[in-house]
Amino acid sequence: MKEHYDVIVGGGGAAGVASAIGASRAGARTLLIERGPCLGGAATMRNVLTYCGIYTNEDPPRQVVYGVAEEVLAALRAEGAVSGPQRFTAPAVVFDPEALKRVLDELCAAAGVEVRLDSQIIAAHRDDGRISSLQVADHRGVHELTADAFVDATGEADLASFAGASVRYGNDGMVQNGSLGVRFGGVPADVDLSKARVKQAVRAARAQGVGPLLSEQGLFARLPISGDVITYLVDEGYDARDAREVSRAEASARRQSTAYLQVMRTFLGCPDAYIVSTGPELGTRESRHVVARYRLSEDDVLGAACFDDAVAVGAWPIEYHPGPGIPSQWRFISGRGCFDIPLGALCSVDTDNLFAAGRNIDGDRGAGASVRVMGTAFATGHAAGVAAAMRADRGAFPDVAAVRAELVRQGTYLTRP
């Protein structure tokens, strides 16, 4: 017998968790499906331990993403498991992933979300321009589930693709490279990890034959609780849809991580450094996008755009990674330091009960390089979940004013009343 839900959310990262909580609090019977053994996505499965996009790049930084994101931060603050905003190139917070796993479990349980971990979406079916069901595989076999509305927060837009919704891979024939998050222990508190010092050390290591070392620069951040250092130096180019490509890139990235450990020990003055963890998965920045009713543009981001159907706020600059070892390209938001994200960018153009969240929402090359980060994913996910709940309840495209009102009721911040 098929199991039926009001809303099914695919993917348990920042976007998926916020979607599921938002949908459940809006009254929908909600199922959250995650292929991994824990919630958190990149934050817990890919060693991406910085929440970017919650604060503007102003001085001092101004928080603009609230709702589920703020509940997560508040719970982490209570345990001393998250920093305040720290300025790297733009402000971000650094957190402890083990505390985060438990916090996300507890928030979903409190909201009444049913969570299925270790469950892989393998197929989806459509009828008359709507998704009617999907199939999930676990160790007991394949299960068919139905729902009135769906949110794709899988990162690779697997749900949308399997259901025959319009998707595209990358933008303009280009896809950003990924990076492997590497966590180092045994790094003295007073060691110089500035960009200039790291670049100098990598170049010195290369000159002595250490390698492979593709990148000379990347983010270094000190974690709360452990004092370990998380680094995003290891770059790889790959097609995230292709297991053969990903397998090659993951093995290559681990070889790089060992070379960077030698840089830490020999050239950065950390003789007792060791690798606490890598990934375990690569941090993919871009894959498929769901083709939506509106494509957010680079001009929208840089120009701090306002929309009448705004349901989320973005604050991360355009941070584009053009290829392995090539320095990232930054462009900053003007004026108020944040931009609106319209409901149209979350709604599939041809599948009327499908909503996108996180890095697979519709944005061009520049916009996609901004909205992909996890802080913004909390915002787009929360909006997509509420919209999906209203679509399930009413059987029609949700009223924007009602979506906005429910988001405000749930504690989000929208730039215009």
C-alpha cells in the first residue's frame, strides 16, 4: 500500500530541513527524505562548517536570515557550538558539526516532521504536469510514496530530474568546481594562517616537489569547542551527476589533502598537525538547476533587487569558483547589502506541485554563485516548504500574500512588510 503525505521534501541539508519544518508548521503532514545517516547535508556530510549568507557584508554585519536558521543558531549558541559572525571575505559563522546533527534531529522532531534517513530517491512519476509519486530505496527494498506537493532540496535536483521536470546542468555551459573540506587537528592557536602566509607556504612546498597542490588559497577557520581548523583548499572539477566522475575526484581530493597536511607540518609550522576528517563527500557548489517561473539574475543580486512576491532574503556576495586551483571571483551587493528572492524562482515552470530549494533554485551564473550557500538555503527552503504546504492544502498555486504572512508568523524576516 502506498503511503501518502501532504508534502514530501527530498534532501536533508539546510534547505530540506527548513522546508520540512516550515511545511509541518503550516499544517502539512510532512516527510523528509535524506540519503545519508544524518541531517545537515554539506554541514555534516561534507565538512562545510561555515554558514554563509545569514549576515550582510556591512560593518557591523546585519542578520537578515531568521526563521529556522535562527532557531538552529540559537540552539548551537546555547552549547557554545557556534561562533559569532566572523569576516573572511564576507561574514560567516563557524559551528561544530556534531552538535548540529543533534540540533537538527530535535528541531524536526519538535515540529512533527517524519524523517527517513538512509533512504535514496531513485525514481519519480508525473501525471498531467504534476508529480504523483516517487520511489525510495532502503535496505528493505523499494517503496512508493505519494504526496500533494514536493520540495526538491537534493542539491543535484534529482527529484525534479527523475520526475521529468525541466532542469539544466550549470549555466551557460559552465559549472563551478567543488572542494573537499579538510579538518586539521594539532594546529597551535597562534600559528599564522593568513592568506599571504598560506600562499607562501604552498609555493615553497611545490618548489620542493610536494604535491598535488592545486590551490594556493582558500578559507581557514578555527572551530568552536575543538579548536580544530577547517580548510577549503582542495579543489576538484567533476560532474556531480556521474558516479565515475565523483569517484575519481574524491580519490584525487584525498591525495591532495595528504599533500596539504605536509604543507601544514613542514611549511606552516604545525609539526603535530593531523587530519581529523575529510569530507567525507566533496562539497559540490553547482549541479542541476530546476527551471522555474523566474530566473534570478546577477543584476538582481548585485542591484539588491526588490520583488512583490519576495519570500526569502539573500545576503551572500557572488562567489564564483571557475575551476580547480583558479582563485574565486567575488562581486558584492550594492545598497542595503541584501536582495529579495521571489517565489517564482522556487516554482517549477512546468510541474505545478514542485518547488525548489537551496542551490538548485533557478539562478543564472552570477545569481547561482550567491544563493547556493547554506545560510541562504535556510531561507529558500523555509519559503519552499510553506509554499508547498499551501499548494497541498488548496490544490492550486499558493497565494503569495498568504505565503509571506505564514513565513512572518514563523519568524522569518522579509525586507518589505
